[in-house]
Amino acid sequence: MAEHESTAIDTDHIERQTAPQQSYTMRDVGIGIVVAIVGMAIVFGVPVLTHL
């Protein structure tokens, strides 16, 4: 096998998109806000309720 040959898979033909390159819909933003609110309610609500 020559030194310049590689056994790695040729991935040059695969088009790759990552999240920052894709546009967000208002539905995606809304789901993110709901998840954030539920998370904050759990993080702050559980300790408050356990100390009552």
C-alpha cells in the first residue's frame, strides 16, 4: 500500500448541515421556550415546595 493511500471512508460527497446553519421556525422557538419554562419550574419549584 502506498503512503498516500488512505483506508478512511471518502466523505467529501456528503453534504453536512449543522443546527446553526439551519433556520429556526417559530414552532421550534415556541417549543424551546416551553421546555425552558418547564425546566425552570422544576428547578425552582421543587425546592420551594419541599421547604413548606
